[in-house]
Amino acid sequence: MSREIEPLVVGRVVGDVIERFNPSVTMRVTYNLDKQVANGHELMPSSFIYKPRVEIGGDDMRSFYTLIMVDPDAPSPSDPYLREYLHWMVTDIPGTTDASFGKEIVSYETPKPVVGIHRYVFVLFRQMRGRQTVKLPPPSRQCFNTRGFCAYFGLGLPVAAVYFNAQRETAPRRR
């Protein structure tokens, strides 16, 4: 097992959200210019109010990618009946650029974990048919299915994935 995929298996991203895959493209997700997402690390909700910068490696600008961000633990990890909750989707991202160059199909919705520790997963797929593989947003953010969505649009296995953990920030106590 590659060192890149092992944290995704341990964190149950492989299994709950995606199938086992071989990473072939670099993807760097950064919030607030300095908080880089690393597998299994925790970020505070105040860190991810605004959409992140997602930089994509790849072969060249002739390859296009689809980025999906989901919460497989919605509304709570002990009862994830809304699994997966779709927070963001961007398609037609040229390789060697970032997500701002793509087409936002589903706008970024700030994660708001209420109960328990949630995993927020970014998954990147290479579009096999060039541009405009995905033309319409899914009917709902709730109960999104990454595997089913990718099968329907012929996206195949992921080429990169990363996730972070987050939980509700506690309010400061007064004395």
C-alpha cells in the first residue's frame, strides 16, 4: 500500500467514500493561505469559512479534472443518514492550475460540524471525455454518492484525495 493512500484507508475514506486507487496527480488544498489540508489533521471551523485554494498538478493543461468535496459523517458520525453531504463541486479544471480556473457546478458551502468529529474529503477525478463531462448539478447536496456520481459520468477512479477532521468549536467560558 502506498504511503499516500494509507491514511485514507485508516481514516475510512477508502470504503466510505471512494474505492482504493493509485494517486497519480498532486493536489494541494490550502485554507486562509497558510492552513494546508493533510490527511487526518484537525482544522478549526474558523479556518474554513471561505473556500480553499486547490492547486492541481497533472500532465498538462490539456487534461481536465473534477473536484468533489463531501462530508461522509453528516449530520453526525454516529448516525450519518445524510451521507454523503456535498459541500462543493468544480469541473473542467485544467491540469497544472487551480480550482478557480474550473466551472463551479455546486457552490462552496462552509462545513458546520455540530455533533462529533467530521471528515471533510476532497476527491479529484481526471475527466476522460475532455471538457463539460458534468453539465448539471445533482438534485440535492444531501445523500450524494461519490461512487454513483462518478460511475454515471464516466469519471473512473480518483487520481488524488485528501481529508481533514473538524468538530464544533466550543464557546469560551465566562467566569
